[in-house]
Amino acid sequence: MFDTEKALAILVCPHCRGELQPEGQPVTGLACRACSRVYPVVDGIPRMLVVDDPLLKEAKDHWEGSPHFQYEAHAELFTRDYFEEQDRWRANEVDPFSMEIYRFEEVRGKMTLDIGCGSGWVVKSFARHGAYSVGVDFTERAVISTAAALQTYRLPGMVVQADAQALPFRDGVFDRVSSIGVLHHIPDTQQGIREAWRVLKPGGNAIISLYGKLFFFNPWLFPLAQMVLKRLLKAPKVRDGIQHTANYDEFYRLMDGPTNPIGRYYGKEDFPRLFADFTITECTTSHFPLRFLMIGKIPVSRFVPRWLHRWIDLNFGMMRNCQLTKGTTRQA
Ligand SMILES: [Zn+2]
């Protein structure tokens, strides 16, 4: 299951970027030849996460307790039914109007990386579209789910547990990098973007989605929006923190649960600075969470025609999806 040759071709020490030496047969660890750190390989997954920042630990603990999709899934975890439910959930609930941002049709024969792979849907989808698909996440729950997705469908790829701020990959190994709704949850978002840029090939492209500024993020509209949301929003228990948010700077942090330590958002004016090393080719809006709005027990979406839902999603969604390319020389 663990492909040592493939792993050594792309992995380096996340601490010092030294070359790695496999240990054991079958491989039980990867040792850095430069700094001597040893990274265990457990269940075919290199564990290359170094947590020495208390804020990073708090973020990791939060997402271990509130894993992407797993809290919404009905099927038994990591079974074929679970992964099929995941496909329906993405197509019908999460991405009904945003499938094209992933550009799956472009990845055939390419080496792809999904940073913050969560339950593994993007990694699985890249692999199904013909990529060698690599996923990285800092939680145990996420890397197990993603590795199970690849294994269930016998898809080509690899999963690594690591910190998005210190990726254990060589410079310029990926043709396409994605990170969907992740980098605003780590201690240093800009460092996460720098790492995405570093591991991307010159001429390669990336999709990075971050929380955008919502239309009601101003002192006048926010109290009204909050009143409406308190009545209509019925998020699962682990994510009910929004009920208690008093100001919009806390909105995204609490929306992902009361124990979530980090949830930043960015205005349109912030993106040129965040992605200064890249060329931004397109930025779109998506992901309006209509599925969480209920009148009593009836979902609001039942009263909203599809064309209107689409218009709301693409104009008032939470995510700003930036399509990026890496030039052959670093920009000023
Ligand atoms: Zn090292």
C-alpha cells in the first residue's frame, strides 16, 4: 500500500527539507538524513506533522472533534456507501453550482495536491479524473478518511499527515494544487499560501478558496442578519456556535463550532496581496449554506427555485474561489 519509491520522489523533511531515508521492511518510518527526525508511517500514511505551536494544536483538536463531512454522513464511516454518500452530498448540497471551480477535466496525467483534504472528496475526484492525487491534512480523522477513499476505489495517490504551513514536499512537484476552505483556519494563512506556491511547478495552477466578506458584514446589517440567522439557522450541534456570535469578525470562527480557534475572512481588496506571488486568473463566489436554513422543520431551500438558489450561491456565497497560476519567475 505504501509506495516508498513514489514517496521519496516527492517527500522531504518538513522541518529542514532534508532527504528522507526509509526505515524498516515494510517501511515503518522515514528518517531525515539532515536533522535525524523520524516520521512514522502508520497504515501507509506518513505522519509528518510537527505541532509545537499551541494555536495549531487547538485548531487540530477542534477539527479532530468536528471532522469534515463525517458529522453529516449517515453511512458507516469509510465504507463504499459513505463515499457514495459523500459524492451525493457534494453534488447536491455543497457544490451544486460550483463544480467547475475544481477543473477536474484538466488533471488527467497530472500530479495534484489537495491541501486540507478533509474527508477526501477532492483527492478522490482528482484521482478518478486521471491524476496521481496527493492529499495532506493535519488531522488523523481526515487522512484516514482520504486514504480509505483512494483504497476503496483503488485509485492512484498518497495521503500524508502534515501542517499546511510546513509541507513535506519538494519544491515544484505538483501540476495543480487545491485548497478549499482550509487556509483561513490555520495560524498563518499567508505562510500556507506561500507553501502552496512553493510546491507548485512553474507554469502550474492552483485553486485556493477562502472565506470572503459577506454582504451583511457591516455594523448596520449585521444585527438584522444575526436576528434572522438565529431564527432560521439549524446547523448540527457541533457547529452551532454562530448562535452566540456578537460581531462579524467572530462569525466564521464560530460558524465552524464554538471550539474553533481560527476562522478568518477576506475582502476582495485583500486577495491581490495574499496571492502576490501568483497570477490571479479568476475569482468567483460560491457556497451559500442554504441547507442549514430551516423554518421550523422545513428547509428554506424547499421554497427557493433552483435558478434563485444558484443566483444566491454565486452572488452571496461564503467562499471566494481564486484560480491562480505560478509564473516561471517570482513576481515583485
Ligand atoms: Zn530534517
